[in-house]
Amino acid sequence: MTLEALRDADPRQVGRYALVGRLGEGGMGVVYLGEDPGGARVAVKLIHARMDADPDFRRRFAREVAAARRVARFCTAPVLDADVHADVAYLVTEYVEGPSLDDAVRDSGPLKGSALDGLAAAMAMALRAIHGAGVVHRDLKPSNVLLSQVGPKVIDFGIARLAESEMSSAIVGTPSYMSPEQVAGSRVGPASDIFSWGCTVAFAAGGRPPFGSGSVPTVLLRIVNEAPELRGLSGPLLDLVTASLSKNPAARPTAQDLMDALSTATPSAALPTPPPSPAAGTPATLPPSPSEGTGATTAGKRRMKLLATGAAVVVAAAGVTTTALLWPHGDTPASTHTATGTKPASTATPRNPLRENGVTFWSEKEKAAARQAAVWRKDRPADAALMDRLAAVPHAIRLNQPEVRATVETAVAAAQEAGGVPVFLINYMPGGGDCAAVGAGEMPVYQQWVKGVARQIGARKAVIILEPSSLVNLPGTKDCTLAGTAEQRFRDLREAVHSLKTGHPGTAVYLDGSQDLYPGTEIMAQRLIGAGIDQADGFFVNTASFQRTPKAVEYGKSLSACIAVMRRTGGATCPKDADPGGDLPHFVVDTARNGQGSWSPTRKYKDPQTWCNPPGRGVGERPTTDTGEELADAYLWITRAGSSGGRCRRGTNGDKDPERGVVAPESGEWWAELALERAKNARPPLR
């Protein structure tokens, strides 16, 4: 999408979202690039003012929201927020960074080989999810397919209708990609989207719509009466597109049929099988790290085999293809990221940047704190100055959205130039921290996303804090009834570590080590061994608690010794008198909120929730590698001092926190007064 400057008449704020530019305008409204209170980019769609007073358009907008919420997140931009009853109704989705298929083909020419196969597979998977949610898109076309870093994403449900609803007789859609039944004004169903899928794939392969261009009546007559012109297609994909463009809706394949056919398409080369993780305990097959020496042009010429036992693997394969196409740094030689004289990533000796001398950390100013300082500058200058100092402390850069390419590149490039090290917090694993249900195909897409992060970093220095709570909220345990098993979570984490470490010698990866209060040292030691601690650089502690640094360090040392004992003996316990030997894992400590230590309430609560917005807490030691502890690689600011822990009811009724007397913001949202409290209570003081 092309970003344009805001016009004079455009709003600057919608709800809690600051608008920073225009992304486009459609039949229903204007789409803006916005930022949430934490600085994350979002897409904000406002209904047109001329439609605002019309109840029919309001209902249509409400249907868009309902439709979008029912579609799986990995195939479209998920809905984050909406208000269909506001003075100006709006919808907020994740911002999808990347060109549209329409722009990509017009700028760079038709897709070929694996790039075309991947597009067809990913779009088919998207339609399967859309139709499975009871939705008909009705306007699938190249401009509504964005080529994001994690694969093609189908967007714009502005004219979507629920499949079970009676369809309007009005012609709604883009002429060159409409189905014959749309042209006729008949009731349409999922088969109409399949026709549009065929038209879109044909455009990607041939560079023009299959029924040509010209006046609207001319194009519509061709769609109803003539055969399509299919350039650039051959083999099984040609057969699928031809079948999808049947004039008879009943004769077209379904989205599932497309997935099944694509998963057995005539292959080129099979994906190689890498060696099992030595830390797995049982063999686990991991995907290889993509070649660091293959250019994007070569990647475009490769034909990837779309082999799959299910649709999820097809989407994973498609994700690899599209990522190679859209991530220019991902497939360039790693030596282009390194200083003169440094070996390429494929041959360089692995090194942990935290264990070098004179380490400094790099991050941009914390956006929410910096923005708050600007708000308070005039009327609250002392508080503003404190927010400025809080914003200036290097903090972990969050990677928790589909589109992180620009974020990663900006950070590693700026850090390299400044001679510093960026710390990234990856918190994006489906079900990883909250035990939420995981949709089919989400985990393969996540793993391709991780590979994209790794390729963007290349051989440059970076620290990865990988998935907080992923080893605490473990599937199959008493506190997490999420479908799946602990071993599956271990495999998922091992695969992510493998992707981040293999071929990326400057990247250090740390796994979830929890805290000493829960679930216990021996349990966490077993889980870290299962998750591949041998292949990682260590573990992190204290991200979910407020324990003072000395106590967190002691827990880290105990956990490290327990892991070493279990690895040496092969047992599941670590007696206090056992000799751990000399090979002990290292760790890092989150000191962003532990300046005053843990909270002990003076009032009695049914559930005190001591972790949830505890009063009187402060930020702790600034990020440093000078810990004075051999096993403690660094103190880092991983959590955010000003992020709310959620609605802290402490066992009472209602939303108000009985300890603070207010309703706290939702979990993860910026809370200015909480940030100020923690800045004032900093130990050592913020200077």
C-alpha cells in the first residue's frame, strides 16, 4: 500500500488510535495508517461521512466487522478493534506491510514457478478459511491480495456477506474479476470466490485479467460468453484455473479441492530433511535454514514442491516462496550485512554478543513514554522530564505482529552503525502465552515468520527473547487445557531456535525460564531441556514477576545447576548435593519492573493477584552485561514499565481494582500513571 500524507480534512485521532497517513480509499470508506497507544502500527478504516447517517450502510459496516472476526488470522489481517456505533464508525486491523499483487505484477512482471505456485496455494488456503467461517468475499482481486512477509493475505471485506444471508441483486465487485452469477445479479456463494481466484491467479501468471480489459459492458459480456485467455500457465495449475473459471458454479472446485490438488501438484525438488535436534530427547524433524547465498532472483526461478499431508503444510510452503520474494535481505548473502573482514553467516564462528567486551544496547526511544512526555511537557514539566528519562532506557523491541520486516531491519542496521546490540522480544507463537486455541495452519505460518526474522537479522548482532510464558502455559498440563501436548510445544520451540541460530552467528536466543515461585525449578529444568536449551544460548527469568535482582539471579543459578544435573544424570530430579559439573547454561534477568521488589498486599483478598499492576513498584537496574555473575549474561528491560497487567479484580466483583480504586486499562495497554509511578520509584533512580 502507498502511504500518503493526511489531508487537512482528515482526523488526527480516532478512538485511541493516532492517525499518521492515508493508505487508500474504497467504496465504504478511507483506510488510514494509525498507531495504537503502545506505538504499534494498525490500519484504521473509517466509514464515509456521506454514508454515516444511513442505517443501511451502518449495518453493512457491522456485517464487515462480523465477517472479518470469523476468519482465521493467518489468511487475512485480523480485526483488533471496532466501533460501529461511534459518531464515525471505524474498524481497526493489523497493518499489513507489503505491495499488492496488482502492484507487484505491474512493477516486476508476472510470477513464475514457485512464486506462482505459492501464491495459488496461499490464496486457496485463505478462501478455505473464509468459506469455513460462513463468509463470501465477493471482491477477490489482485489489489485485495497483499504480499506480506508471511505470505499473501486476502484483505478488504468491505463487500463481504455472510453466506447464509440473502444476497442483494445489485452488482457489487470489480468487473474483471467478477463471476458470471455476479454479472447476472444472481445469488452468489463460495463458488463465486473460486471464479475470482482463477481470474486472480491468471492475472499473476499472465500480467493481465483473463477476460481482458475495456469498457465495463464489454468485459462483463466476455465473462458470461467467452473463454478466458490463460497466459503463463501450464500443467496442474492450468487445469485448476481452467476448472475454476467454469461458467457453471456447480462445476467449479471448492477451496478444499484446490488445496488437495495443489498439495499433490507435479513437484520440482523436495524440501531436504535436516538432522534431528540433539536436545529433543526423541528425534524431531526440523526444516533447514534457507541458503544465505541464494539471491532473490534465483529464488524466484526455483520451483518449490508443494508436498503436504494437509493444507497447513501447503501454506507453509507457500509462505517460504513468498517470503523469499518479498524479503530482499532474506536471500542476499549474509556477508553483505557484516563489516569488512567478517566471515559470511554460513561459515562464521557462532558468538554470543552479550559475552563480548564493552557491550552497549540499542533501541529507539520507547514510543509511548516519549509521547507521554510530549503531552505533559507544558503543564507537568517534572513528570515529562521523568518520562523522557524512562523513554531513553534501551528496551526490548517487540515482534508480535505479522509485519515486522521494517522494524527488524531498522533496529539491526541502526544498532550496527552505533556499535550496539538490539534486543528483540518475540511474542507471537499461536497459543504460546495464553493457552488460546490454535487454528489449522497457524503454526507452520509462525515458523515461516520466525525464519523471516532470522534472515532479516542475517549475520548481524541481535538478542532474541523467545516467547515468554511458552514453557509455563504448556499444553497438556493442569493449568493449560489447550489441545496438544507438551512435546509438540517443545518441538515448536526447538524449530524456532533452530531457525534463529542456524547460519546466524551473531544471534543469541534465550528461552522462557519463568521464576522461582512457579512452576518450580525441577519442572522448568525438564521443560527447558525438552525445548532445546542445548541449542539456545540460555534462558530468561523474571518477565512475569517483580523479584529483586539478587533473588532472580539466585533462582537463575539454581535452575542452571538443575538443568546441568539432569543432563549429566539423565534423571528428572536435581538433589541439592548433586554435582552439576562444569557445563552450566547461562541466563538473563528482566529488571524493567523490579526496583522495589515483589508486592505483599496489606489488605486480604480472595485472589491478591500480586503480579497484576502491584502498587508502589519501580523500574530496576538499567540494561547491562556487567552483572558480576558468571552465568548472568545481562540485565535487560524486557517487559514495559508502563504496560498494564490487565483488569485486576483480586477476587472481587466488577472491573475496578480494589487496591487502586480505578479500572485499569486492558492487558498490554499503555498506562501513563502506572509508568510515572514506576519511574518515580526507580531503584537506582532514573537520571
